[in-house]
Amino acid sequence: MFEETEIIRFSLKEGAAGFKDKIVREVPFTIKVNNEEVSTLLASPSDLKELAVGYLFVEGFIESQSDITDIVVNERSFFAGVGTKNKITPEQLQKNRVITSGCGRNISFYNAEDFKNVLPVDSDFKAEAKTILGLTAEFQKKSETFRETGGVHSAALCEGDRIISFAEDIGRHNAVDKIVGGLILKKIDPKNKFLLLSGRISSEMLLKAARIGIPIIVSRSAPTDMAVRLAKRLKITLVGFARGSKMNIYSEPERIVMKEGKDV
Amino acid sequence: MFEETEIIRFSLKEGAAGFKDKIVREVPFTIKVNNEEVSTLLASPSDLKELAVGYLFVEGFIESQSDITDIVVNERSFFAGVGTKNKITPEQLQKNRVITSGCGRNISFYNAEDFKNVLPVDSDFKAEAKTILGLTAEFQKKSETFRETGGVHSAALCEGDRIISFAEDIGRHNAVDKIVGGLILKKIDPKNKFLLLSGRISSEMLLKAARIGIPIIVSRSAPTDMAVRLAKRLKITLVGFARGSKMNIYSEPERIVMKEGKDV
């Protein structure tokens, strides 16, 4: 994930000096499906298989692990070739290509027509506030050093009182797609898990979580208003500003057990 | 930029309570050129005219302010209609549509062929390290409250010892595009300015700066390795970890005056 490079370190007191520093890597990762180029993502070169599968799932190219006939990932040339049972239709590629956005490749969902494919999360899973806060602290610690030095985003999936998967990427989207890809590859049930995110929550995170079926999203940062509206519509519990012993709950609070053994 | 919403605030000590909180807004902003839909960006609803113009410039749809024949921005329905002297070619739209990425809509530049259109920045502008650090602190202060509550990114343009423009957005890219759009609309010379960014620097920021011709980029966060390589290739001075009295210089250090009146 890192590369070493020669830099100049300057301080007003001590002046300039040469220095060897670690820099976080960023690579162009190309995903082809049945030899058709689908996308090139700028990503951190880790968990590329998970990233390819998560991306294809979130973007609607595959529905489950069983849609994948074969997958080749080259971790050196940053390429994934995925074979799928069904051919990719020109419409799928077109849809994916029609609208790009700053940080929102899922923007196509904002057409009412696309929305019908994203269903509310149907899960009566509950998690204790105490557990969520404890895991958030653990997650925070896990990501901190790396974020400080490398400026990457983290995402983690929790089950019970454990973090069961953890991913990092220079892209907020990629970190979540890596988690989603892992869920699909390992055929893990998402319905009783919750997602921890290091950064702010914009609408796309909600769409990703809804598409895979994760019922709770937790971040130490803020959500946007569109994220909150989507959370309500998609029946996802959205928790922001989870820090220390506090959290803000923006939607579906009934999934958070706030006192020992009973709900609010 | 904000909306108020009813949330539940929970603390382990005090339990749950209803609360009215400010949430940062996120809107889908559609840009049409000569009635052809070019893109829908997820953005913060401020400086939308600058965002439209900056986006079209950075993506290669326009070359300067004089390419624009008319521009209509609706700040309520989040729409910009831009008329340009030249028609948009299907190739331009296609190019823009071919490759989407997590947080990297400029990814098309990563084809060698596209690269020939991005020239190194030709500027013998120099800035004092002391001035840069002072303005970084001012910028930091300016963005802090908002970032804390809203989780947005900031970008600013500096001339001499002053911040001359400042933009915020939920998208890192959009914040920079707003600055670029302002430069183009006001026909400001970018060659003797420097750019301050609140977040980490990935490759796309370098391409944006090169395209408009800004010679120095400064952030309090880390750059990626690809950003550093591009900075060298595009002759842009890249400064990271600018905090307090310190900074790291990754490329073209000759533009930074590190001691009173003379270079290193």
C-alpha cells in the first residue's frame, strides 16, 4: 500500500532537509467483464478481487456470487477479468456510462426508474449501542495510523461484538465495495451485520448498503441530508458522530438497543 | 448548505433524547451543454455556476470563458444549461462516459493519448514558505467548523498573502472545480496563485491544477504516489502535511522560498 520517495521536509525553525518518506499508493484498476471494459477505478492496490466483485455487484452487473463463472485478478498490472453467466447488455454499459459524478458513480440511481431496483432492507436485526460504540473505537484505532500517514478511508463489517472484515482505500467508495465484494465472495449473510465507515456518509453509501442488504451503517462523521432521506426510505439505521460514549441516530432507531436488554 | 432534521441523540450516560440537528445538504446537479446532458454531479448547493464552468473546463468541454455563449443556472432545481460556441462531439461525450471511477471521473486522462492534452505548468512564480503556512492556518480555521459539523471539503485560491476565493463541497473534486470555474468566469490569471486543499491529494487534483495552470498545490494531508509522480511530470509544486510551522515538499521545491529573500 506504500511506496518510498525522496522529499524535502521544511520547518520554519530548522529549515529544509532531504527525507525519505512513505507515500500511499494509488493505481488505476481496470475491470473487464467478458472482455468488455466496464470501468477503471483509482484505488489502493489491496483486496482487488473483492473490489472488482463488490463494484460489479453494487453497479448491478452481477446479482450474486453464482453469476460469476471465473475471475482473474492481476495484482501487479491492476487488472480484473470477470466472466459472468449472462452477457452484459449494451444498456447496462450505457447506463453505467451515461452519468459520471464527482464522487458519485451511483448517481444513475437518482432516476426514479433505477430506484425501483433498490429495495428497502428487510431485517429485524438489532445491535446494542454499547457494542457499536466499542467497535467504533476499535475501528477508529485500527484505521488511525494509516489515515494519518496515508489519508485513506476505512470500512469494516461487524458481527456480534467483532470486526469480521476490514478494508482500506484512497476512495471512500472503493473501501465499501471491498467489504461488499468480500460478503459476496464468501456468501456471508449481510442481514445481521453492521457497517462501520471512517468518513462522512453521502447518499451512495446508503445505496450500496441497501443493495447488499446491510441494515445498519455507523460513522464517526456526519451524514448528508440526502443520505438521511435515503436511509429512511431504504429502512437502514443510520448512525453518525459515533464517538466515545455518544452517537446520533438519524433513522430506524428501533434497531439500536440503547439500554441493557431493552429498547428506548 | 444546511437543512434541519429531527434526530435521536444517544449517550451511554444520559440515554436517548430527541434533538433538532443541522445536516449538510447534498443535491444532484445536472449540467447540460447545448441541451445535451453531460453529467449529474452530487454536490453541495453553493457556487453552482462556478461548479458547472469548472467542471466543463476540467473535463475538456470548454477551453476558456469565451467558449461560453450563455449560461443559465437554476439554484433551486439544481440545473445548469450552458451554451457553447462549438457543438459537443459524440467523441467528447463518449470519452467522458467511457470510464467512471470511485472518486476519479478524470480517469480518462490515464490513457497516454489523453495525456498529451495536459501540459506541464509553465510558471516561474515563487511563494514564501512562511506565507503558505500562514494562509494554510487561516484556511484551516475557515473550514474547520464547517468540516466538523458537515463533513465537507474546502479549497481556496491564494494570491500574495491573501485568500482570494474559497469554496466548499461534499465532493473533493467539486470544491476544486468551483475554484477553477471562478478563475475562468473572472478571467483571473492562475500562474501566480496557489491552491489550498483540505483533504488528501490524489492524482485528479494534479490534473485539474495542470489544466488550469496553477503552479503550487498545498494540503495539510498526504498526497498519493501517483499524485507525486504527476506533480513531477506536470511541473507542479506539491506540498503536503502543511501544519503549524512545517511542510513536506514533494516536487518542484524551487518555487518555495524557504528563507527570507532567498531559496534553499
